[in-house]
Amino acid sequence: MIWQFDLLILALVVICAIATITVRDLLAATVIFGVYSFLMCLLWAEMGAVDVAFTEATVGAGVSTILFIAAIFRTTRRSKD
Amino acid sequence: MKRLQERANTRPAGQGLIIETSVRIMVPFIQLYGLYVIVHGHYSPGGGFQGGVALGASFILLGLAFDLPTTLERMSERSNALLANAGVLIFTGVGAMCAILGGYLLDYSVLTAIIPMAAAEWRSLGIFLVEVGVGLAVMSIMVSLFWDIGSAGQMDEGL
């Protein structure tokens, strides 16, 4: 464990998490959520939990991002702002 | 090659020959990697779940780059459902077999009554069988999730 590396990734994770819930566009939020998942994967791998990191990379960043995008394609924009 | 050229002339805007060709090259390697992760699950990080997700992601990638009927050519809905149920059956079957033979659930060492091997070897082989089951089930469920969310059950164009 290198604490500087930990701190850097953790800061990026917090930034991505805040950006995900504050950004207005659903597609942008999904893409930032994918970035969040990859950073969490890096954090798990850095802390020695390789198995959890692997799961996070495949499920969190890979499949769930695609499923979110597929769900967004089914939505319609009701407000005209 | 002729099929690719025909597709290039008839495809709607937004889909590219570069994407389709690179996906066509990438998919076998992703599937090989998924199989490797499943088979090496009991030695190294990874296992049935992660390998199954990687296998399913290869089909999802095909569906994204082409359309859903292309993935249906590779794996029909019927065989997908069969694979999902076969995976769950392998998992619960191995677990229940251990319980029927007098051990605990998923205690593979009692399976020596069926095929005589050392208990340690059966523990290694048993976790491998369970992971194959998990991988099959997870792959099929991931693919069918994408099919149903991506096309609302219509199986026409996809995303």
C-alpha cells in the first residue's frame, strides 16, 4: 500500500461520485459512473483485493454501464429546457 | 469480405466498418479470456462469476457493434435459456449430490463414492464444476438482460 497513491485515487473517486449525482445529463452521468467504477477497481486492486477489483471492472464498469445506457435509450425527454 | 461490403453499402449512418471489423477481431479473444478466468478460478483471482460476465460481455459487444439478430445467429434465445438453466442445475446438482451422499451441501469430498479419487482432488474438481455452472448461468443472464433492456423484448435493432 502506497498512501499517496491511495489518497490520489480516493480523491478522484470522491470527485467522480459528486459529479455523477450533480451532472444534469443522464448519459454523461452514466459515463462518469463508469469512470467511478474503474477508479474503484484501481482502489481495490491497490489495496490487495484483486478478486473484488476484477468483479468491479467486469460488472461495474463493463456490463452495468451498458445496461444503464440501454435503459436511458428507453427514456424520453419530457421537459423542453 | 463480400458480405462486409454489402453491409457497408446498406448500413444506416452511425455504424462503421472499423467498429465492426475490430469487434469481429476482439470477440474471440474476450471469449478465450473468459474461459481462462473460469477454468483458473480456483487458482487465481477470478472465477465463475467474473468469467461468465466476460463471456456475456463478448455477446453484448457483438450486439452493440452489429444488431441483435447477429447475436441471435451466434446464440439463439432458446439455447440461451437452456444454458442458463443448465448452469443453475449444475450448481445445485453438485451441491445437492454432496448432501445426498451424506456430506454437507457443497462438501465435495464425499463425491469419492461416485468416482474414486483422493478427497483433495475431488475438492479441486468440485469447485471447478460449480464454477462452470456459475459461469454458464451468469453469461446467459447477462446476455438476456441486454437483449431485453436493449430492445424491450422486440429483438429487432438493439441500441
